[in-house]
Amino acid sequence: MFLNRRLRTLSASVVAVATSVTVGVIAAPAAQAAGIGTLDINPKTGTDESGIDFSTSGACPETASYVIVSVKGSGFPAEGQNVVGNAPIETYNTTAAGGMLIPLSSTMRDYANIAGFSVLEGEYDFTVTCRTAFNGTSLGDFTGAIWFTSNTAYQANDPDVKTDTSTSLAVSPSRATEQGDAVSLTATVTPAADGTVQFRDGGTALGSPVPVTGGSATLSTTNLTAGSHSLTAEFTPSSTSYNSSVSTAVGHTVNAAAARPTTTALAVSPADSSEQFSPVTLGATVTPAGAAGSVKFTDTVDGKTTTLGTVAVDGGQAKLTTSSLAPGDHAFTASFVPQNDAVWTASDSGNIPYRVGAFEGVTASEDITTTVEAGALVISVADPHVTLPSPVLDADGELLTTAGEISPVTLTDTRAGNPGWTVSGQVTDFSDGATHAINGQNLGWAPNVIDHVSGQSVTAGDQVDPAAGVAPGDAGTAGLKSSHTLGKGTGLGTSHLGADLSLNVPTSTVAGTYTAKLTLTAI
């Protein structure tokens, strides 16, 4: 693009320019003047196929109207090879410093190919020569160089010479701050080399190294403790071409801040009340949300206060869930305990009244059926019902009797806290579904423990004798007409309980099938 532009501009120099385009070589200026400035080469690092721009440190002399750019180095002619043909100065843009911005029209690989070699190595010196259109004498030269560290990669500084750097540190605000305030540390690295800056407070690192961008690195911290600080910035270059540097220490004073007030609110879920063994969640909200510390949850029952637990505050929130509250009236409190009482004040929610109701237990039931046949009593039922044999006349001829056993009762207890349990049973009157009945007092049992897990302690209830054939209308509470214990135990796991049944039936009982309900309650 640039060669074409130059061809249009240099119509009077067609022969010379055509030679440059076709062959790629124009003789270097016949004589070179003393240097008048330097070249800034960009990019600072690149490859053999990178585009390269030159910025001269100043303008050509007033008598110059054209420039030629030449290169010397391994592979190129000793007198140098032109890489920019004779071009008017006005072709190029002017930099902020008043110099010229001159782009190469091709890559170093292209120029090497034109010169007939393939290996780019070592130092290559560039000269921008200011001259008149047809005068080969230099009116002033700008010079610069790049170094190929491999056949394909270059850098704009001598790899054998390290460049010194300097690092300065600015602290904002420059005045004294209070503990917890944000303090910004900004390091400026000159020249603007790539690398990282480690900020330090005395010998202690402040955070991780910060990458340098455009010659600058910044760290903001709120962790400076109260007292005097000596802050520095240590620059570590990522390239071996630069030396590291450390800034002059900057003093900074942090004053102890007055403790900031907090408030603590408590919410309980479910609200107001719950049943024993149900989960209850206590949620505390601490304001401001940034207050660091923990919340202690307490429970007061009958004037005695116990700690339910202590939970760290996260974003102003702390939560605790418990299922071990005893039945009765409770008063919950959430108290904020600051991590640093010089920064935050303590606060509490006040008492939140709460009621825990007694556990009401669970129930199960079984139907007990017997069939009284003509001239005898008969009981029969199908599983899951309990079927007793038909009653028969006893030896004294006074009662009809039958016996059997209940279906085994399985009890599993997995409640936390091992509260223990009791299973009891109570029976209704037997009925034939019409108007005839057998009084429930006439049913008795002899409980037994079938089995239980090794971690349990289980005992059977006492034997309950049946009444001696009391009439249906009798209002007594003998036998299983009132509630009696089948078994009780402690420990978690599964137990199996049984009982031998005995039933006395009055001889006056009308033939038929009679059914009663035995209700078993576990609590």
C-alpha cells in the first residue's frame, strides 16, 4: 500500500522506484551525516512476519523533503539495504513529539527473502535518512535497532543489556485514615515494562502480586491495622531484559476507629409454637450486613438459660435449627458477638417467647373376632384380624372360654434423644352387629417380648386377667376394658411384642359372630 502511494507521489523518480519495487534493494545514501535523533520501534516484541512502525524522535532538517529507511545486519549487504524507498516526508503522519510515523511496507521475512538469506539472527540496525529528492547525501539520520533472539522472534532492546527500572508509589488518601477505610496503593513503573508489583506493609505482603498494565498497578485494601505503616511497591519484570526496582517507602497512619453500632433481630420458624421433636429454626439478622462476628442463640426455661449454639455471621445472617427442645414455655434470644469489639458493638434481639407442646404419640389398632356356634362359642377371623377359636364350656359348666394370641406388634423407635416408649391396649365390647354383645371386661392378656435389638431395654406389661363372664351391661373396668401396658422400653431400634389372649363368654350368649376392637397406643 505504501509503495503504491509512493509510486503515485514520485512520478519524477519512476526508474529508481521501479528498481526498488522489483529488486527490493536501493543503495544506501552515498554519505551519512551525524545522527540527529533516535527511532522508537513498535511493537517492542514481534515475529519475522510482524508489521513494524518507526517513530522518529524529531523532524528532519528544513532543507530535507524525502526520507529513505535502510537496514544493516546479518544477511544484508554490508552497506545496508533500503526497506523504504525515496519517499516524501509529507507522506507520513506527524507524532505528538513532532517526529514522523514511518511504517515498513513489508516484514523482516520479506526483506530477508529479497536479500537472499533465510536465517534472521542478532542485531539489525535501522537508519531513517533525511535528504532531498535526488541528493544521495544525508542531511541527518535517525537510528534504532531490533534483536532477533531466534529466527522468528525479535525484541526492541539488546538482550545482553538489562534496562534499569524505577518504581514510585502513591497512597490515596494521603491523609491519615480510620481502621476499616479503603486505602488505594498505586505503583508507577518507568519504563512501562511488563511484570508484577508486590505491595508491602513493612515486610508483610499486601495481597497477591498485581499485574502491571500500561506502566501502572493498583491495590485497594481495608485491612490496614491501627498504627503507623511503611508502604512499598516491589516491581518484578516478566522479561529478563529489565531490572527489578523497589519504591521509596511511603508512610501512612491508620487511626483506631470507634466501634460501630449493630442491631440484631430474631425470627423463629414455625412461629409461636411447635410439637416436641419437631425442627425449630432460629434466624438472626445482624445490621449492618458487613459486621463480622457470630451469633449466640440461647434458650431460657424456668429462669435457667442455656446456649443452643453459636453460628458465624455470613452477609448479616446466622441460622440454627434444633429438634431437641423439651415441652414447655421457652424464651429465645440471639446475641451478636463481634469478631473485633473495637470495630463493632455487641447487640441482642431480646427475648422471643415460644411454646413447645408435648409429643402426642401414634396409634395402631387390631380387630379381634370370634364366632359362637350353636351350643358352643366359636371365634374365627382372617389375617390381619385376630381369630380366636370358638369358645367351649369349661370344666365347671359355668362359662364358655377361648384363648389365642394377638398378631405380633412391631415397634420401631428412631427418635433423637432416646425418650423411651410405652405401648398400651384397650378393648371395646364385642358385638354381633345387631343387639347382642360380650362385655370387653371378659378379655384378658398375658404380654410377652418376642424380640428386640441389642441396644434396647424392653419389658413386657403385667398380665391382665379376664372378668368371669360379666354381663354386657356391666359398667366395670376389669380385663382389657380399661387401658393396660403391653410393653415398654428404651433405646432406638425395632422390638416385637405379643400377648396371649383369654376370653370368658357367658353361657347365656346368643350364637353369632362377635367382633371387638383392640386399640394399641404407642407413646
